[in-house]
Amino acid sequence: MSATSPSDPRPALFLGILVLFGTGLIVRVVHGPPPVIGYAINRSLALESAGDPVSAYHGLQGVLERTPEDPDSWYRVGRSLRTLDRDLEAAFYLRRASVLAPASHEIRYELAKALASAGLPEQAAQEIEEVLARKEDHADALYLRSALAASRGDVDASMRDLERAIALLASNPDRYRWDPLFDPVRNDLRFLETVHEIRHQGLFQEEDSS
């Protein structure tokens, strides 16, 4: 009798394992970077966390050179440039990332931040409108739109977006305290009253004397 018979399940099991293994490799290639690229990315991000953003940038730039059609590679380099206060260069990389991934509102949000920091508020405002057209409850995008309105001296628009952004739990609700975009309205009484009400609501409630 042969080593296997028509009813022997081992060949089918072995074939099934090969198929699963092959599928796993395909999924990894399609949905994630190859191991060498993944290592380079992780090492660069670790360097940035350890306080060496220059080395992190060079590492991520090397990844980009090997994966020029990957929007995430452009995005990572753009963000690393922002940590180096090279916002105009960062905007170039983030713009390319947004072209490669036009549906990503997060990439557009990062692009808007870079443009705002680079002193290009009108272009930043255009990107923020694109973000909010895709995700109208993006709290941080609303906060940035508030800041851009403040930079134009538009107190009403700034207060409106700021109040909504904080209600939606913006990641840094007190950014208005130090963000220079808010400088033109920082001493405006209406703005101060609105901010105080939003951030310290009920702090000075009147006691019932009845």
C-alpha cells in the first residue's frame, strides 16, 4: 500500500498550510512594509523619541528613497521635518503624501498645520476646509480653523470654531494660550470672555441666597 491513500488527509492539510502561509506573506506585502523597511521605520521613530530628530529624519528619508510611491513614507518625512522646524519643506512632503492618498483627511490636516506654521495661512485654510468637508467633527481641524480666523482678526469665527472644537474634545484645548496665531485676538474682551466661559464654566457660580 502506498504511503498515502485517497482518504489520507495529510496532503490536503499540507496544501492548506502552504496556502495559508502564502496568503499571509501576500497580506504582509500588501498591507505592511517588508521587514527591512519596517525595521528602518521603527528605528527612525525610536531615534526621534530618544531626542535625535536629525538622525530620525535621515533614516526616514532613506525609507522614502526606497518606497517613493508610498504616501506614508512622504507623510513620515514631512512630520519629521516639522519636528526640526522646517515647516515649508515639510509642507512639500505632506503635499506629495496628500496627492498619493487624496482620501486621507489626517494627511491634509498635517499639511494644513505645516502651512500655517510656515506662514501661509491662506493655503492652510484651504486645506482645513478640505479636511472638514471629509470629517466635519474633526476637533483639531476646527481648532486650527479657529486659530487661522484669529490670525485674521475674525473674533466671531474664531470663537465659534474654538467652542465647538473644545466641545468635541480637541487634543490640546488650551493651545490658544501660547499659539501665536491667536495673538491678534488674545486681548479682545469678547474672546477672553468666551474662552473663560468655555474652559472655566461654573467656576464662579453665584450662591443661592434664598
